[in-house]
Amino acid sequence: MDNHLSGLTSSQAEAARQTGPVVVLAGAGTGKTKTLVAGIVDRVVKRRMAPDRILAVTFTNKAAGEMKTRIAAALNIAQAPYWVGTFHAHGRRQLRTDPDIAGLRPGFDVCDSEDSAKIVRRLLEKAIEAGVMNADDGETFRKRVKSVSSRIAMLKENMVLPPDAVTWVEGRIATDAITEGDDIMIWRDAAVLYPAYQAMLRESNRADFADLLLWPTVTMLRDERYRRDWADRFDCVLADEFQDVNRLQFLWLKCLSKDHNELFVVGDDAQSIYGWRGANVRIIRSFLKEFPTGRMIALEQNFRSTGHILSAANAVISHDTNRLVSRHQPAGENTVYRVRRWRASGYSAAHRQSG
């Protein structure tokens, strides 16, 4: 084993050394972050990639901070590579460079969910005053504002632009993808208000969180020269917690890794719990269909949980017949869906630090 991969299991080291598209299936306590960091170190030490040409993403600032600390320690450098951070942090950097792609001006502000809700509230109040929408009592109205705000965000996460929102929503209703009466009403409200919502953001030179990835991704899909300009900045792209990506995040990753085809993702299809905010577990489950030359490697040794906990967990997740394979997947081999069972490996207090 190479010195820079010492301390890893054979599966972790094998995953870290992979080239091309690779999906690492790793449950809680199997060392997924450790393996992703090792993948970055291998690319710097063994393949001589410049650290500032490596893009690594995760979902939260806390997780990004942990990743940066581990990378800096492993490479023995004072500061982790610049392009290690959250999806939204990277999208914000991209949009700050080219604000015009979103109809914004330099120095735009990023509004949080509370700011977005205030805009939606204003628009709903105007629509009710105009007799276009029905009024609600106080608590119902507050819930309606929150629900419409979240649906607008979901429209963006599904790459739906303002002019197409009504058609998209009505199509989802027609195919029974949206069936519950109150939910249909909220989706229709969101589709109608979305264009005005976006116009208000632009007029005040603001972007919401979803905009930070939406407009860079839309532009990369539409403008090959723009896509190449950004993709050429990186030699590889890595993503943690891949089971929780939505369509927008996946397309962003795909655009940036399209030319070199170096996409390294880590996740566990049994841990996807964020469907309510747009996460699509089918993306990790169809990784090898999307990248036929890719490789799938499973980390099955759990260093954190006792055998009793693992037995209980496996009993629950075994009912999901769509879980991914429990064996290594060679490049180009068709995906065979099979329940994967995690096994304990020398559980001890010291091993809790291996995740």
C-alpha cells in the first residue's frame, strides 16, 4: 500500500486510488469522509494534481470545515485547497464572477429563507387584495407563505425557470405526481408567483440560495464556451453525501466533470432522508447507468456501531429491495441491485474516530 494511504482498509485504499467515475457506497461509521480525503490526497501526491485544481463539495459548513481540516493535515499544509466547500459556497463564487448570467449586478446580496418568505408574503398579500387568490386566517396564511416559498425553491432545484413553471406544475398534476388537494393549490400558487418573485429579486439585486447553483448550471448547459471556461479550472470533482443531491446539484457536478470524467462521489443510498427538500436517491442508484465506464466500491466494515445496532439497522433497511450492490462493481458491468449489509469490525472507542 502506498504510504499516503496507510491506515486505510483495502477497500478504502482501492476506492481512493480509482480513476474516472467512481461511486463509493459507505454507511455511517465506515469511513466515508476518510476515504474521500484519501482520494484527494492520492490525486495530489500520486497523480501530481495541483490542489487548487481539485473541487470537493459537501452540504454543510460544518462538514466542509471538517473536510478542510483533514485535507490540510493529510497534506501537511497550512490551509486546505481553495475549492473545498459547500455546494452553495461554490455556486456563490461562480455567480459572483459572472452575475449577469442571473440578471444581477456586481455586489449582489444573497437572501436567506426568511428574506425569501418576506417576498412571497408580499406577493400573496397583493394577489389576495386583487382578488386573484383566496384569503386565509393568520396561522393558515403563515403556513401558506412557508409552503409556497419551499415550492419555489423546489422548482429551481428541478431546473424549472419562471416562464415554464405553470406548465411544469400542471404536467405533474396531470400525471398524478402531485395528488393531494392542498398540495396542488400550493404548487399552483408557487408557479403563478414564481415569475414575480424572481423579478423582485433581480430588481433589488438579490439572489436566493437556489439561484446560486441554478443560473451557473443553466448557463453551462446552454453555453458550451461558458461551461468549458469553468470546467477547465478543475482536474477532478469530488462530492460527499451523494445520496442527498438533487437534480440541480447533480447536473452542476456533471457539467464541471464532463471533460476529464474524474467524478468521485461518496454516499449511502440507505441514508437518504432529505426527499422533502429535493434530494433524489435515484441519482446515486443510477450512477453506473449515467457513467457506464464507472466503478462502484462498497465500504462494508463499520468502525462505529456495535453488532446489535448493526443487526437492527440491517433488519430495517433489508426491506428496501432497490438498495445498491453489496460487492465491488467493475467498470462497465451492469448494475445488479442487492441488499448490502454492514458488518462490525473490531468495535472500540478508538474506532469511533475512523468515520
